[in-house]
Amino acid sequence: MTDNIDNSITNTSIKSPNDTKQQQLNFVRQISFAKLSKTVVQDLINNRKESVLFKKYSKEEVINFLAKPQVNEKQIRAMSIFLYANSSQYRRLCNYFSRLATLNYTITPYNLNKDKYNANSFLLNYYKVVNLVEKFNLKNQLPKLFNVCFYQDIYCGLYFETSDSFDIIQLNNDFCKVSSKEDGCLVFSLDFNYFNDRLYLLDTYGETIRNMYYAYAGYQEIVNGKKGKKIKGDASLRWQEPPNQICLKVNDDQLLYSLPPFSGIFPDILNLDEYKILKKTGEVLDKYKLIALKIPVGDDGTFKLDAEVCNQYYNQICDNVSEQIGVALTPMEIEAINFKNTTTADNNAVRQAEEELFTSAGSNINLFGGDSNSSASINLSIRNDESITFLLMRQAENWINRYIKRLNLPYDFKIKFLDQSIYTENDVCKRYKEAATYGVAGSRSLYAASIGLSPSDIMSMQVLEDNLGFADDWIPIQSSNTMSGDGGRPSNESQGKTLTESGEQTKETDQNSNR
């Protein structure tokens, strides 16, 4: 810090005012603030380097990408994948939407002529469809597909099945494009150049994909275990539509390119990360101290200690304090310096940035750990979020129904997902229960589905209970229809109505228990 000391400044006596002034100026030039400046500046730089997001993408790059989404489709998708892995808020947002629907469903017939059908044949084909959909394992498979959709906008995959199993493998979206639409379902084409450097994947994707690639790229004929002539490929078959495919897309109104549905909050994520850096810097600044060494000055304006002695003590102190303590050498009075209370504003800024992030995404921050308990605003936000997930669920529904239709069964069946989320599960159950109570056709199946029973569960448990005599032994649960109840006005909750904030408070505190 002070290695180059001018040892000529050792005389404390001043012969003339000019000499005194020059000596003081020379001494001041040697006064080192390196310890203080190094401590503050280096720490700020180090904190900046701790941001993984800014290492990968700058805010300027993000804005430029989003300004031209069609041109920068791959870059935006790569950025979304990166943020999903590194931003907990972004990952929770995508997971929230992908897991919002309960995926409870029913299977119902349509185009049914009640005067021209065979009961045994009808039930046999119904069981076939029920078992097929059960094999799909939808509650396990679909959330994975939805999750990819919410941070990449599109899912392009290949399905593989046996008599008792079903699986879906995701393809690289950089090599897939939506090429057509069939029976309400999106159809993508695969760029078979993808396999030029990945021939080892051909066996993984099955015989159909392998043959399609050979038709495009050509292959070496094998005769009696030996290489025969080279079969030339067809360059026009670079883009082909795999027959065993499934394609889902959140923004299905824009098919020319993919744009992650929450790409608009990418700048907000970087802002939040930036505020966190500032907050951490403020926490470090709170621990800073400043030691000021005052050089004694005589009445005639001369320093009572020479430069060598002052710098010797200065360097000793610098070598024995932590990096959070700055040291200054000055001939003047200095006020106490501290950096307390710098983090309050930073904490507020981080909280506000996080709120703005979820607000920009259109979701209520209280669903992700906010400190408000306004049930009305949360319920409205959930309804809005459900509409987004349910649209994606309808696409999956269309794909399954197209699959069933291709079976060419003598009777027509379709799957129908309930508009039921993990937050409205009880409300939907109550609605179908009430409908079943009044004998509405189909409501019993809907009620069973709303409590999580699949059609296969219903049929299997019915057989099990009938054969084991459970139906005779079990006593129905008593309800208001089977027993007389106490008087009083029905509560809002019993009628399926949303409670107000005051009603929520009354329920939590149990204020009506003694009335």
C-alpha cells in the first residue's frame, strides 16, 4: 500500500512557509486510502460476480431477444430453460401452472343410438377404452408434458406402447416445427438432420423413426450379413411428421414460432436478481468500520510525526484488521463513519421486485408465500390461472380422443377432463354431489371422478364390493337428506359460496360456535 515512501521527508522543522506548504503537500500525496477503497470496491465486484443469471444473460440481451421473438426463438427458449434451472421463482411459477389441474376425468359415449346397440358389445368396447386410458397413466404423464410447455411453450414427443405400458419421450424442440393441424390436434414435423450426429439415438426412438431417417439419409444394404450396395436417400424427406407423436402448445394461437408464456417476466427476474445483489452488498456494508488516524499538527502548521513513522503505524494497522474495516490517514478532524441501516430500503426493493414479477405473470404472489391473506383476490387469481391450464388440458383431451377415434370401434367414446383444480377440488365435489342427490343423469360418475376415482377404479371397486358383500355391510353416510338437522340459516360454505374476508375471519376464530 505504501511501499514507495519518500524517506527524505523526515525533518519536522520548517524553514519557510513555502517549504512547510510543500512538505505538507508531499506528505498528503503519500497518505494512502488504498485499504478503504480496496475493501469497498473489491467486495462490490465480488458480489456482482455471484450472480449466475448475469453471467449467462445480460438485461440488454434479454430485451433484444424479446424484441424479435421469431428471429430469436432458440435463444429465448434456451434462456427460459436456463432460468427454469436457476430462478426459484420462475421454476415455481411453471410448476404451479403445470400441476394446477387435478386431471380427474370421465369416459362417456356419444353418437349412441339407444335403439340400435348391443349391451354386451357396448360394455366390452367401453371396458377396452377405459383400460386403454388407464394404461396412459395420465396423472403421472401429463404434468410432465405441461411443465415443459410452460417454460418452452411447446412439447413435441413420441409415444411408445405395449399391451400393458405407455411412455412418452421428449424431442429437442430446436428440431421440431408445427406443420399442420388434424382433428383439433397440433402436428409437428421433425428435422431428421438431428440424427446426423446422433445415430446412437435411432434405436431409442424405435423402428419407425429409424426407417424414416434411412429414407431421408440413405443406408447401406446388408446382404447375407455383408454390406451390399448403398441405397440413396431422398433430401426432400428432411422434415417428416412422425405418426406416433404428441404435440401440445400453450400459445396455440401462434403456430409460426414458440414463445414461452412467461417470457415477458424475464427482465423482472433479472431485476429481482439485481436487487438481491444490492441487498447482499448492503448487508456487507453494515459490517464496515472506518479507523481514522489523525496526524498531530503543531501550532506552526507542521506535522509532529514524519511521514515514515505515520506510514509505519498505518501499515501495521492495515495488516491487523479484517477486510470489512477501512483505515484512513488524515491530518484533519473526521466524523465517525458507519454504514448502518442501509439494508431496509434494499429489503423493500427486493420484496417489491418479487411482487412485480408475479404480477407481471398474472398470478397472485400470495400463492407463492406472500404475506397477505385476502381470500377474495386469491380466489379470483386462481380462476384466471385455471383458465390457462385448462386450455392446455383441452389439447391433451383432443389428442386422447383422436387416439380413441383411430381405434375404429363400433361405438364412439370420449374422455372428458373435469374443470377442477387442486384449489377448487371441494367446490367441484359439492356441485356434483348435489346434482347426484337430485338424480341428474351422469352426475354420479362425475361425482366419483371429482373425488379422484377413474372409470377403471369405479368398475373394479364395484365388482369387488359386490362380490365381497361390502354393499350389504356398509351403512350409507348420514346427510341432511337422511336425518333431521338443527334449525338455522344455511351457511355460505354449505351452499358452495365464496366467503368474504370477514367471513373467513369468523370461520378461523370460530365466533359462531356459541350462537
